[in-house]
Amino acid sequence: MPPFRYPAKPAPGDRIAVLSPPAGVPAVFPQVYEQGLARLRDELGLEPVEYPTTRRSRSGTDPGHRGRARLGP
């Protein structure tokens, strides 16, 4: 088995994926989530790219794990 290799560290201007756990935390605490995105942009110079289901809550608008799986990237 080949040795494990780490990817290069992100550099300013790089795009990074933003995902969230299935609990829908960004929908519950949107201010904290927005603060995190701002820090990625302003302090680290990264470009956050949100996954389509990142801000969904587990309530009525959330299709559940099967719906999220069908949405794809």
C-alpha cells in the first residue's frame, strides 16, 4: 500500500467546499455560519463554495438523506 499523502494546503484565492452535517446547523445558527464564511473569505482569502444542501434544516423543506443523495454536487 502506498504511503498516505496529504493534499496541498489551501492558498488565498483557492475555492473550498463548504458542507454541513445532516443536522442542518447553518439553518439553526445562521449568524455563526455566516461568521465562519466571512472568516474564510476575509482572514484566509479563500472562496467558500456552498454545497446545495448546506443551509437546509431537518424540518419540512429538507428532503432527508435520500433527497440529499439525489441532489448530488
